[in-house]
Amino acid sequence: MNQRPQKLTAGVICLCVISAVIYGIRHGTVRSRSETAGSSRIIETETGVKMVLVPGGSFEMGNEKGPPEERPRHTVRVDSFLMDQYEVTQEEYERLAFRNPSHFKDPGRPVERIVWADAALYCNARSRAEGLTPCYDEETGDCDFDANGYRLPTEAEWEYACRAGTETDYFFGPAPRGLSRHAWFSGNSSRKTHPVGRKKPNPWGLHDMYGNVSEWCNDFFDKEYYAVSPEENPRGPAERKRTVLRGGAWDSEAGSCRSSRRAGEDPGFIDACFASDTIGFRCVRRCSP
């Protein structure tokens, strides 16, 4: 269905916040109150993870001046969803009885050396811990988008949340000047990760969307997918080769931390040794019941 881009209104955001909070209270997945940080709404889940309510809307995905895999720029609409305010930390990962595989050990740093399948398993474990229906089939890796549990963001959701209503290469402007205030990357990381949330967030209150660790998305990677992507809630190609990574990491150059920058990586289903200390993730969950 073709739809024109729509402006987000305070009423739409407020309605989504109320619906999400009421639903969470009824289902035991969020605590009874949400916080406000600037213009964003922060919800704390029953397992103690802070999530940002991302209001649904339309945006222009990709970059006509970028490399071929970022073209064509195209209109995409996504439904509202909840996204972790921070990358999943080692403390949060271990809390659900997972062994911490990270190279840079520290409870407050993002968990890394994570293969895609382990990120999906964590999403399922967190869903079960909160009485939600897991999204992932643990044998095939298929995602049930109708389930109310946690999953990895689609590539469109990730870019939409990262841009936070902006259209420039970075959510803070057209040039990388100022990236050091928002990200740990090759220019300031001292070749290691850092505790989450130490840098300035994007306009919607999401931290470390650039740098620290690259983040797994749910989608498989195809350089030509944008030419055939549907406008409404795209979920990536069916081809199972590489999986999308977004955001850049502690070793990335500034140009690899742009909002539209795409990368594909072996998901590491077979051997966890392929996992890199530059790869982590964050979770999302749908807003509606």
C-alpha cells in the first residue's frame, strides 16, 4: 500500500505511550510508570532493561550519494516499537544465565563476540523471563513478527530509530564533526569498547547507535534489496547468506558510522569462533498487543 510520509504528532506519540504502558502493566512486562527524557519516553521492563518508545512513521531510507548498497533512497513506513535504550550489556546477558563471551570484560560494557544465533537465543530467553511469546524458532532462526516477545530490529527499524527524524548523514548533522560526542569509534576508542551510555544520545534518547559495537539486525543482507523493498515494514530478503550489521564499532572510521551505512556479515550459525569483538546487539519489541 502506497502511503505519503506522515508527520508525527504529539497525540500519536502519547497514544502509543499510553497503549504500550497499559499493555505492559497488564502483561507484567513493564513497570507501572515510564520516564521522560527530552522528547523520548523511556520504559523499564520487568527484567530491568530500559527501552525507548519509537513512534511509528515514514522516512527516507538509504542515501543517493552513498555506495550502491545504500541506493536507491526510498520511502519506508514502520509501525511503532520499543527499542533498548542501550546495547545489551554483559551484565544483562549473564543475568539470563548466558556465558559471557566478550573480549573486553566489564559488566557495563556491551556484550560482544556474539553470533547472530546467540543474539536470537537471548531474545527468546528474555521473552520467557517476562512471560512473553518468543519470536524465534530456535532450530531454523525464523522470526514470528506476530509474537509479543523480543527480537532483533529489522534494518528499516534500526535506521528509522537511528535517524530519529533527521535526514542528514548523521543524526547530529551532515558531517562527522562532533561524532566523538556521540560515539566510540576509531578516533577516540583506544581500540576497545566502553560502558554503554557514556556518549550523548540521538534525539530520541537512544545511546551508542554509532560505534562501540556493530549491531545485528534481523534481516539478511542483499546489496540490491532496496530496489525491490516494500514500503510498509520491510523485513529484508529471503536469501540466507550474510546478515545485516548496522552502526559501526569501536574500530570503525567515521564514514562507517553514518545512519545509512550498511554492512553484511556471516551470521556465524555454525562456529562461534567467527564472532568478532566488534559485534553486539540490542533488542526490540512491538508496541501493540
